[in-house]
Amino acid sequence: MSDRFININNILLSMTHKYTIVIEKDEEGWLVSDVIELPGCHTQAKTMDQLLERTKEAIQAYLETEEKPMISEKFIGVQQIEV
């Protein structure tokens, strides 16, 4: 094969993207994550390690199953105010 061409079958492409998640504890003690940029993408677990792993799985499933994934506008941030 010529040096000008690349066999894409031999290349592993890995693209990552950072997502913002909000983590809360529900009434029963479960940790619940909600992915801000992906409406309806959420999961729950008993431990933080489990929650983060399950959140990654939920994001992957969301992106694989959505025909054209809905990705909301860029998350701006979280602020706390005291009144």
C-alpha cells in the first residue's frame, strides 16, 4: 500500500468528551446522577465509585441508542448564594 494512504481498519479511534453531572442523595440513601448535557440520562448507585461507573455506562448507552443524541447547551456552572 502506498505511503499516501492509511488503512483505517488498523486504526483505533478514541474520542472522549467531558460531561457535567449533578449528584444528589435520595430519601432512601441512593446516590443519583443526572447528566446535564444529555436530557433524561441518569442513574443511581449505593457508592460513589459505583455511581461514576454506572454514569459512564448510562452515557454510552444514551449515545448509542439515540438516533441523533440531544446534547443541550454548554453547562455554565453552579453557584451557591447565601441569603
